[in-house]
Amino acid sequence: MKSLLIFLFLGLLTVACRNDDAAPVNVCGVGDPINDLPWLKIRMEEARQRKEEHITAVRAIDIKGETLVQVNTMYMSCNICVLYHCDGRRVDTSTFSQEDLRSIGEKLSDPLQHMSLWPSR
């Protein structure tokens, strides 16, 4: 009887922890940015071809009302060097103030301030 209760408890715990009702991702106006943004899909395909998919991170942040997307290979030493606008254009970080650059770095480093797009949630 005791083992049956443990089994039922673990079963309920497993079902209760599933997140099938997670809110859909909406980044750059699409629900699946990795596959729905053509430029980002190409970047991920390139990472797969280089066998770097497992060390690539894609994050979205909001800076001054604009969504920026970071594509970062983990061996890169610069956290904010590869940022993109939603249309796939590279962000010219030289146009940002030091305060903006610090804010971007903080947002990319803090999981509560960015949305992780890859690895998938």
C-alpha cells in the first residue's frame, strides 16, 4: 500500500509539473522565432553545420522599446558583439552610450531580464 501511494504521488507530481499551458513565445511578432524568422533560422542552420548548436545561445531583450536578438556562441568573449534587429540587420553597438551597453550586458546576463529562445525552453 505504501509503495502504491508513493507511485501515485510521483505520478501526480510529474503531471502537475508539466507546463503544457505555457504562454506562447512572441518575439519580433512571431511565435517561433528560431524557425519563423528567416535570418535566425539561417544562423541556427549554420551553427548546426559547424556542430555548434549545443554551444549556441539565442536570447531576446528589450532595449528602449525595441526587441534585440543575441546569437552567442559560448566560446565568444564578447557578450554583446552579435546583436540583431528583428529584421536580421546587425546592431551597430557603437551607437549606444556606455550606460546602454551596460544595461544590455546586464539584461543578457540575468535570466529574469531576457527571454531565452535557444536552447529551447
